[in-house]
Amino acid sequence: MATARAAEARVQAEIEAIATGFSKLKSLAPEIAAAGGLLVEAIKGGGKVMFCGNGGSAADSQHLAAELSGRFLKDRAPLAALALTVDTSALTAIGNDYSFAEVFARQLKGLGRKGDALVAISTSGNSANVLEAAKAARALGVKVVAFTGAAGGKLAALADIAIKVPADRTDHIQEMHIAVGHLLCGMVEEACG
């Protein structure tokens, strides 16, 4: 019985920590709204939104691209969005022939055009391959929205808009990233759908 109470107390403490972090997320409303506008501008201008990240951030990239190319909250025409994390042949060939740091940048150089947008996701803000993608995007005239943790890392400085969520723990950062991503998908769908 004591073990069950201890487990319940731990769960409650974790939920409280998550809720506290999400309440602080409101302070990023200007950056989130600006990022939504940037993505809307890309889609309305005939461009596309590309996403990249590693591990959980790769899964978030796929998830958010699917919300736009499929549907989010309403039936509508598909929107131009893709995750640079899904082509295993490209990822492994580029990683093998060049380096893992180039797996997103090389794809972006082939697919990206001025007027497109890149959502670069890195909890630390220092993932080498995400940094290289952001650099490649900037060189092409592709706008960059960065999702990072509170520190921002090197990625924040490479972004047109940096959304540095108010968390330092990876899982909490990821929880906020998907919430912010859903907000952006809603804005894009409303404006472009």
C-alpha cells in the first residue's frame, strides 16, 4: 500500500511539473504566432514546410508533417509538408558517403527552394545534423523556425524564429515541442485550408 501511495505521489509531482512548464509556455505566444505566420507565408507562396530532428524529434517531424499533408482538425486539401527524417535510403547513403552531420542538409539542398520553410527540432539546440540543415536552409533563402529547450543552443542563433520552450529536461522539452507544433498546424490549417 505504501508503494502504491509513493507511486501515486510521484505521478502527481510529475504532472505538476509538466503543468508548471506549460503555464510558462504562454510567454512564447509572440514567437509561436510569428512562426505560424512564417509557415503560412511559405504555404500560401507556393512553398513547402520541411521538418527535421533526431530520435523523438524525428518522430515529431514526421508527426507534424503528416498533420499538414494529411489533415489536422478539419478536412481540406493537402498542404505541402515533408519530414527529412523518413527516407532511410537517403539517410543511410548520405551518412555513409558523406557524414551523419549531412543527412538533412544534403536532402534540403536538393529539395529546398527560396520561399520554403524548415522547422528544425533539437532539444539541446546543438545537434550537428540539424545545425547543418539550418545553415543550408539559410544559404538557400529557406526560412528557419527552431524548436529547442530553454538554452537554445547554437540552433537558436541560426533561426529566423527560435521557440525556446521553458524546460531543460528532454522529455518535458519534447512534450512542449509537440504542443507548439500542434498550435502551428492549427494556424496553418486555418489560414491555408
